[in-house]
Amino acid sequence: MIWIVAIIAFAAGLWIPIGAIDIGLAGLLVTFFGLLSASVLPAMSLLVANTLSPRNSVKSLNRLYDRTARLIRKLWQTLGFLVTGAIFSIVVAKTNTPLPNEILSLDVPCWAKNAPNQIIQSIVCTCFVVGLDRLRVIGSAFKSVLDERYDLAVSASQKNARDNLKEQKKIDEIFPKSERFGETVEVVAEDT
């Protein structure tokens, strides 16, 4: 799915006129790419560092591992697109002019002179669109991992409650309570 979005964004980027990404827009794009990139590594470290109870089943831990590993792969892909977008945004801002005829020894058509800049702009457009799309995908992946962790926590809590109930039954056998234990007694104050 990511490659379909990338191809469509690249094709759309080819229609952007030369010079559309000027120094101001390139600065905004670098900021956008930088802010998103800065959030990827802390998100990965939080995913990996979260401890789990050793009381979980192997099957549920394997399912959580698979979902977490898939999410980390998506985060690495996203980081790659964001860094590439930031680098090419800087390049397009600095080199957003067609190649002069003196560099090219042949008389070439206008579209060929503009091709390098057009391709760079398409790469920036692709990285921007894919970066936005990855936010949606990563959001759903985080939700999936969160759901799995929630299921593990509920399972561990239920198991803990069952174990505590067994312990409570043993305590009740050793220290029996009277039949009136816990009964509400009305206290009447005496007049003096």
C-alpha cells in the first residue's frame, strides 16, 4: 500500500511547476519532516522498553511481539521517508533553477533541462504525502499494540484475582469468621 501512495505522489509531484517549492516552503517542509522525525525514535524506545508481566501466556506474548515488531518496521520506514524528504527539501531550495545550456553540450528540449529539478520536487512531494499517510498507518498500529497490551494486562489481572481468591479461601479455612461477621449493628446512644 505504501508503494502505491508513493507512486501516485511522485506522479503528482511531476506536475508541480519548477520553483513551486521555494526557500520559504522548503523551510516549512524541513520543519515538518524534522518534527515528525524527532518523534519516531522516542516512540520506538517507549515501545521496546515497556515491561511485561512474566505471567502472560507464550501465545499472547508472541502476538504482542509480532505487532510491536511490525510497528517498529513501519516507524523505520517512516523515518527513512522523513529524512529523505528533509534532505531533498534543502536540495530543491538551493538548486531550483533549470540547467543552463552551457552545461549541456547539446541543444536539449526545455523539459530535459528541468528534469533533475522536477524529479527532486517529486521526491519531496512523495516524502511529504507518504509521511502524512504513515501517520494514519502508525496511529492504527499503535492502537493495535495498545489493544494487545490491554488484553495482556486484563488477563494478568484476572489471573492475579483468581490466585488471590484461592489464598483467601485458605485463610478463611484457617481463621473462620463468626456468622454475624460484617453484620450492621445499630448503635443506640443512652440518655444520661
